[in-house]
Amino acid sequence: MPDLLLELFSEEIPARMQRQATDDLQRLVCGALADKGLTYEGAAAHATPRRLALHIAGLPGRQPDTREEKKGPRVGAPEAAIQGFLKSAGLASIDEAKIEKDAKKGEFYVAVIERAGRETIEVLAEILPGIVKSFPWPKSMRWGKASTRLDALRWVRPLQSILATFGTEMETPDVVRFSVDGIESGDVSHGHRFMAPAPFAVKRFDDYVPALEKAKVVLDAARRRDIVLHDARNLAMALGLELVEDAALLEEVAGLVEWPVTLMGAFDESFLSIPPEVIRATIRVNQKCFVLKRPDGGLANRFVLVSNIEASDGGETIVGGNQRVIAARLSDAKFFYETDLKTKLEQRLPKLDNIVFHEKLGTQGERVKRIAALAGELAHPVGANANKAMRAAALAKADLVTEMVGEFPELQGLMGRYYAAAQGEDAEVAAALEEHYKPQGPADRIPTSPVSIAVALADKLDTLVGFWAIDEKPTGSKDPYALRRAALGVIRLALENELRLPLRDAFAAAQWPIWCAARTPLRELVTSEVNRVASDLSPNGATTLSADAEAHLRRDIEKQLHAVGREAGAEAPSPAAEIFLRETLPPLLAANAADLLAFFIDRLKVYLRDRGARYDLIDAALGASASAQSREGSAQMPDDLLTITRKVEALGKFLDTDDGKNLLAGFRRAANILKIEEKKDGAGAYEEPHHPNLRMELPEHKLAAAIKRAREETSERLDKENFESAMQALSKLREPVDDFFEAVTVNCDDPKVRLNRLRLLAELREAMLQVADFSKVA
């Protein structure tokens, strides 16, 4: 069967765009073919810096013929309806339609539309120009004389030629003839820009790949990556060194060269006094080179570069040029590092007051003060030294105003650790300056030092509570402030370090300073309160506060807001401000905290599900606490992440046992009976305890005793958070439940006995709901 070969040859395509471009090209062309009824056996797209290529194998030579029956109006319908039918069906007259009969609708017209399939090469010539013209580059350009036309072709870089051939292995392929903005398709490709620039003719994909190789172009990006990695490892091994592998850099370099040639360079050993991460960042960012390390793990004064040309001098000139640039860059980095060391981190803190974190949440300086106070609050729960935690939090953002981080923002935190250690800060404090940003993703490591944990939690909680306060929450796929990542970081810090972290307490510790900093919510609340006071003073609803009185009330409320949680012995607020602080603001804070907690629970579900936990078990574990609290009149979502997780794990293990499975079946049977009967007797009909004297059968006595014992044992063990033991206590219900349903008729003729048995089943349901909401188990 025929194959399609398509190549779009242009100036250099940015490496970061190549992978997505190949996916888009394959998706668009294959999708368009499928829409035309053309199937294929396989497709693969490739990219080099100067071309996108697509090979589709096993296409049919032509579209299949199609036959469609189009139902029309009834016989005798108005002329307008008939004419509309003829036009839509492509018929010249109604005589070309056939008449069919329906028992209900009578006779109606049917048009049989038969279309002969077109040649595939014609279909390709029709769909390819549109795909090229509308190709979804993240950034594109117009060029040349046509660049002033609004309808001119836009491409990532100037498009130079189009190769498009279609045919079988047994015949000479045909060129798919079309034109895009004056560029005619053909059967010519081009090799390496410098080593083989001459054009050459191409027939099919099997000829195309070796022809490119001969012209010094490796088409497959994966093969270019393998060449770079293999050759770089060999160069390092020859010197007794090891390549510091970097997958992202390898991907980028493979997108910068069509014919990879690896070379070894060196730099002055004196630069090794700079932190190794700085050396690596300098060489990586500026020259796209790999660094090497010695057997002892320290960096070597060598680097591997990847050239796009086989130089006549063996690459000596290329290496020399890179060495000069790297030497200059490292010299700058060394100057930045040594200059930064001359200024203490704490002396840099005033500069943070000039950096806006967010217009509604204040400056970085204000934020650092909040994080330091919160880290002190969190120190005890995580087992950290409060003074160290506050010190680390106070210095955590100081490196943002250093020369080195200004040059390499990706080194923030890391440079703070180096500077803190060099300036004599405590080792735990210095480590926290780097680690408080972690984890930054699901694969990132988490801090384990208590001081680092306290600061990391404070940093993330301040961010989350802050953006919730100003109503900047994630919506759909949009999360510009990475709040989902921050919540996941808190979850991982708590669970993987086995920390008890009641989230409501943490939110409360963070909220007051946040709400004082959150300018817009504060201003809105104060304005609302001023208006309320003015309305209360005027029975007719007209404002009677003078301008001076309104300004005085506004200042009083704002002053008291800023004093709460900050200064002991603050002046007593005015009655209006006191009412505002006591009655107006707390419900708003509580609602905000509840919404943020729900967000955390959703993130926890995602985290546990990714680790194999069943989604329904998470809901069941959460539902038990909520159900119990609801019966007590204080329904609240549980907020201790570690407790929730351990309960989910225990519930999963329990339901994997035969006792768990059978007891779940018994629960469902009891719950279904109660649900049906409650519709007859009314909700709450079975809330009273059953009467022992109305137990008629032995299984009733056994079940009642088992329920009483299970309640006592599970309650005691749940209080101690021994969830596995609580599940074991619950498992003792299995046999009495099985015997009860086997021997006892719940809906017996005696109404009193029936009611008593239903109340006994209600007690069984409540006993199990005390442990988990089994109704949510799938």
C-alpha cells in the first residue's frame, strides 16, 4: 500500500518547540485523513533543527465509495419542504428519490446518495496546505515581501521548501502537488547546512533516511540523544571521570544539532572554589555543555560540548572558543559569589521591603515576617527548635537580592545555604534556607530536618492562606500561583515525615497576619462595617456619620485588625470595632478555612490515589468522622492528614479480608432494609435503642451483644487512633450478622417485634459508621 512522506524544511526551529511540533503534525494530518475516511497502518513524525518530517505507512490508494440514505419529507408535503430536501440531497428532481412506507407516518421520500471515493493523492493535496497554514506554533513569524500581508504564511522560522511524495515501494512515488504562499511542493530535500548543503531528490521514506545520513543529518531525535550520551560518557571515561547526566539538557542539545559531535573542553582549576551548582548552572545555561565529576564526587575542571559540525582541525577551534566564553562566565560567577559573601544575609533583609510579593499581600519583607512567626508556631508540632526555625525563616528569602541569584534565579535557596554556612549560621538553619522550597513536585525529595520542615510548611501555608484570603484560587486547569503544588508539598511533608498537623490550627496561626496584609479584603470589610454602622445610626437608612467620624471609625477598625495577634496589651477597641472583630470577621475566616481545607482534602485524594489507594476508601474514611460529628451537632471535615491516611490504609487492609468483604455485604443489606422501611415509617423512626425484652430469636441476642462489644472496643481504639485494631474489633460482627440474616425475618407480622429488629439493625449501622462510612465503599 502507498506511503506518504512529508517534510517541511525551514530555518532553525527552537529546540523547546520540536517535540510538540512533531506531535501536532502527526495529529493534524492523521486526523484529517481519518475525517476523509482514510485509514493507515502506522505513522511517525520527526524533527531536526531545520525540518519537520512525517511518514504515514499503509494508506489506501483511494477513498472508499460511500452510500447514504437521506430521509425526506412525506409524500404530498409543501413544495418548499420538497425543494429544501432536493437541495440538501443534491437531487435534480423528486423523481430521483424513492418512496418508502411507514405504518405510522405513511409514505415519505428517501434519497440514496452514492459518492465515489477520490484518489488519496487528491485528498492529500487538498488537506495539507490548510494544515501548514494553520500550524499551531507557540510563536511564529512572517518574512520577505509577503510579510506585510495579513494573510501571509506564518511559520516558526522562514519556511524554505516542502517535500511531499506518495506511492508504493513497487513504483516511483508521485509528488503531492500543492502550493503554500508561493512555495511549491516537490521531491527535493536538503542536508546539513555546512557539510552537505546541496539539495537531493527523495522518493520515499526508506530512501529519505539514508540519504539524510549521507548528507550529515540524523533524523531521529532519540538517536541523536543516544549518540550524544554515548560519546560523552566515553570521553569522560577516557579521563577517569564521570558525566553528570542531565536529561533536560540532553533533550535540548539534541534539538540544536543535526549531526552531533561531542568534544572535551577544560577550565581553570581555580574556579572549582565556586559552589559546584554555580559552575554547572553557568556552563549549562550559557554554553549548553555538560559537566564532569571526579571519582570522589567533586566536579572536575572539564566539560563536554556538542558541536553540529565535523571540523577539519578536529574541533580545536570550537573547543577553544567555548573555553574562552566559559572562562569569562565563570570569572563573573566567581566575582558575584565573592562579592555576595562580603554582605551578611541579615543585612540584605531591608531590600526585601522593596520587592512586591503580590499587590494585595504586601512585600517580600512583610511576607518573611509572617513566615518567621508561623514557623515559630509550627516548630513545636514538628519537633523543631523554635528559635532556629524563626531564624531560618527570617533569612529564607535574603538570597533573592544577591548578585548570584539575580544572575541565576534557579539557584535561589541553594545560594542562601552556601552564604549562611560561610557566615557562621547554624547548620540546621543553613540547610533550611535551601530546603524550605521543597518539595517542588511529586518526584522532588522532601526535607527531613525539623527546622527545614517547619520553615517549608510555613512558607507554603502562608502562600495558600494568603491567596485564599484574596480569593485567587485555582480554577479548572488554571493555577498561576502553583497552589496545587504548594498543597501537595504540605501533604507530603506531613505524611512522609509522619507529622501530626491539624490544618485548622495551622490556618488559624497564619490567618490574622495574612488578613492584615490582604489589602483589598481588609478595605472591603472595613468599608462594609463603616456602612453598617452608619446605617444603624440612621433609622431612615441615610448616612449620618460625618466625614471625620467615618475616618475615625475606619482608622480604629484597621488599627485593631493590625493589633490582633501581634501586640499584647493593645488599646481597647471602640464598640463598633469590637463588634466587627468579634462578630463580623471570625465567620469569614472560618468559611475561608473550611474552603481551603476542602481543597486540601481533594489534593489528599489525588495523592493517595496516585499511590494506589482506592478513591472510595478515602471518602469512606472521611465520611465516618463527618457522620459522627454530624450526629453530635458539629459536622466538620477531619483535618489531620496523617490520621486520615492511616485510617484509609487500615480500611483497605480490612476490606481485603474475607471478614471485611462479608461484613460489608451485611452492612449493605442492613442499610438497604432500613432505607426502604424508613420511607414507610419516616426518618428517625429507629433512633431509639431496641428493647431487650422484644428479642425473640437467639441470633438477635448474639447480634445485640456483638454490637455492644464492637461499639466499646472500636470507640476505645479509635480514640487511640489504632485503626487496624478497630477494624479487627469490627470484624467480630461478621458471624452474628450472617446468623441474624439467615435465621431472622426482619419484617415479621408483629409490628412491635418488627420495629425492634429495625432498631437493632440501625444500631448495627451506627456501630459501623463510627469506624467508616461503608455506604461509600464501591
